[in-house]
Amino acid sequence: MTLVIGHATKEIGFLIADTLLSSPVPLKGDEGPFNGVSHTLKIHILSGRLAVAFAGDPSLACDVIAELKAETEANQDLDVPQRLFEKYRQRATEVLEAKRSDFLILRLLDDGPRLDKVTLEDGVRNAERAYIGDAEGYRQLTGLLGAYAGPKIRMVQQPNGSFITEPFEPMDGEQWFAIATEALEALCHKKCVQTVGAVTDAITRVVNARISGELEYLQAVYVGRSIEEGLTGYTLLAANTGTRATAIYFYAGKVGFVFLPGDPAGCRRLVADSDVQFIDAARQQYGIELTGPTQSA
């Protein structure tokens, strides 16, 4: 199972998800578990204006998403939610719970972000806010939702180069994004729901970015130093142009994992002595341009 939360209003559209693979159905070529468990990408950005998330059987979902990506590239006017439902219905085996999946589709349309939930039982349903995955996980997440605790002021640079301080009040959707992010990170850290978790609590977040105006994977970094291990922690990188992807590099272990949308393998393991070398290796092997916080010169 998993847990994915989606939200779409005129002001913001986003999806956030865990990464734990709890399905008994193995991924094709699965060979790189994290501490005895496996993880995979739950939110797949297929273009700057389209992302699809799934909860359920990963093999079925990744096959459907990969086919959908090819069809959307060939036909810009494709009714994506309806086409995904048709492809899923053709493949789903109703008698086997392991062969079931639910989907959230986030699109950036001319009139703003739109969220659709696709299930075998209900077909396609539009929603402002929805979740797929573990119902108990969602129940516990709602108990972790707190008040917005983000920035209250912002610094605005003036034409002469100086800065002034102004009050900052994010929109309701932006506040909900921050609150839901913190709650899902806390839920993964607690490890109180067997089917919900993330690689070192690094959840996947996709949102319509202000500068590019497109859907992007967000980046993060958690690093430190110890006498015994030197540089520790990880950097969560993203490729948001060309072929979309996310990746995580661990400094102490000198190893990283690449998550490609629609990839049936789940993740790809790359050994590299530094984050810069890891980025170069990912570019050479998978044709992706990872960016994000790095520690190497």
C-alpha cells in the first residue's frame, strides 16, 4: 500500500507521497533494497503539466503509467484520466487484491490545476483534495496535522539593492502544503503504520513551481559531520527538465539511488565518491539532469 495526498485549487496543485514498497508483488529487476525493504517512486511527472501517482500494485501501475506517458506525448489532446481508467480496467484482476491500484492525476490546465482520482469502483472523479492508499495511515496523518508554522515575513530587494521586510501570509493552499508535508514526514518517522514509510523519511513532493510554472519535484538536503564517519546525511535531488526523475545520494555510504517515472525496476543504484560524481553518472547512464543541494566543490 502507500499514502498519497493530492490538492488542487486555482492557487496551487500538489501531490505528496511516501516511498515504501509494501506490496508482495516484486518489481522487475528489484535489486537494491534499503535496509531490508524496498522503495519506489509513487508520483510520476510525465511532463511539466501532468503527474500521476499510484497506490497499490507497482508492476501494474508502472506499466500503465509508462504506456500513458507514450500516448500523451503522441496526442496532446488525450483525455488523460479517462484513458488511464480504460487501460487500468483492461488490466486489473478484480479477484486479486494485489493486482489493484488507485491513481491520482494532477494536471495544469489553462484555468488552473485539476486533480482527478481514478479507482476501479468509481471510475474518474474530480476533487479539490483527495488521498489514495492506506486508510489507517491517512487517519493517523490527520491526527498529526498542526497549525501553519512557516515564515511570517519576507525580504524584498529594492531597485537600489537594499532589502525591506514585509509581512508574509501564504495562501491557504500553500499553508496546507506545508502542514501536510510536515505531517507525512512525521508519520513516516514514527513508523507506526506498517505500509507507510520513506527513505530516511525523505518523502516525494510535486508542486506547480512559481518560476517555471510547471510541475516539479522538490529538493531537500539533510547533512552533518561526525568524527567517525565524516560527512553524513543525504541530498534529495531532482531532474525537472527533459526526462523527469528524483534521486537520493548518501554521503557516508557513497551511494545513491535514481527513481525514474514509469521505471519497472523501482530505483537504480549508483556508487559514487561524491554527489557531483553521482550527478554525472546519472546523466551518463539515464540522460537526466539532476539539480539540488550539493556539498562537493
